[in-house]
Amino acid sequence: MTDILVDPVCTLYLITPPKIDPTAFAESLTAAIDADPEAVGALQLRLKDCSDDDVLRAAETLLPVCKRFDVPLIVNDSPDLAKQAGADGVHIGQQDASYEDARKLLGNSAFIGVTCHDSRDLAVEAAEAGADYVAFGAFFPSNTKDAKHQAGVDLLEWWSSMTIVPCVAIGGITADNCRPLVEAGADYLAVVGGVWNYADGPAAAVRAFAKQMGR
């Protein structure tokens, strides 16, 4: 399914913090999206050190918010949990289920994205297999995840010049440093702390990003 995320202007791909109180986070998510609904293109549910039941409960709480704003909810790592949760898709890393297995389980209507780090070969392989988007990074140091790969803006420029498959930039992205990624052709900016830890709150963060993304 390749019509997710096809947008002529860069858009936010929000990622949850590693641990959340689903009810409280639903309020923050609502405020963030409502600040500029057109600036937010997806939410990834990415919880760490949590049980499957915790992920499913969080998805149950967040899905109504996502549906209200027509924002796809994408579960990290697990196609099985994405299916159980009734999510719109899954994001898989290189050590997770294969793209083929995820597509077989979730069907053609699901959004499936693939982590490609800083690799052109992995990105081409994922796109040729049918991935709805590829994710590159990390572009900057991050407090959320220890990055083993460093990507440069030249990768985004190359990708955007050769394909219409959307690309997501990830890794330490903030409203202050995102502009070169936007100019290089990133379709989505994957953001965690840059929104949820923003000094003036998530709504102000989304508005700040929107300005840098030309919205």
C-alpha cells in the first residue's frame, strides 16, 4: 500500500516515548495533533520493556485519537501485535519479522515500513519488495536510542531523486536542526523527544516543526 504518506510537503511521524501512561499520553497526543493536524502524518507506538498486554492496552487507548484525526497508528517491531491491536500497520527493523511475513499476516491494506539505517542497498531491497516507506538514520545523536548507524543528508537527496517511495528520517531530530533534512527531501521526520520533551509542550513543538517544514 503506497499511498500512506504521499505528501508534497514534509510531515511529522510521531513516535511514543518508550514508556507511557496511555490515558495521559492520549491527552498529549490530542493536543499535539490538534495544534496542526496537517503537519502530523503518522504515530508509531513504540514501547520498550512492556508486556504485549501493555502494548495492546495502549493501542486501544490511542486508536480513537488517531482515528479522530485520520492519523495511521503503526506498531513497532511486531506484526502480530499490530494485527491484534487493529493498528494500521507495522514498522519492522532488520532484526524483526521479514517484510514478506509482515505483509502476508497484515494484508495489502496495511502500512509496512522498514528500517534501513544508512544503507542504500537495504532501502532499495525494501522498496522493491513493496514497503510503504523506508526509514534512514540516525541523523543526530539521540537520548531515546543508542544509534549504531550514522546517516547523512546526501542519503535523503539520493533517495528522493530516484524514487517516489517515501522516506522517514529519524534520530535526534528537533525543530532547531530539522531544516536540512526537509531541504534534502525527507518525506517524514520521526520525532520522540523533540515533541514530547519540548519546553513549551507538544502543541508548541508541532507548530515549531510545521514552520520548519514549510507548512
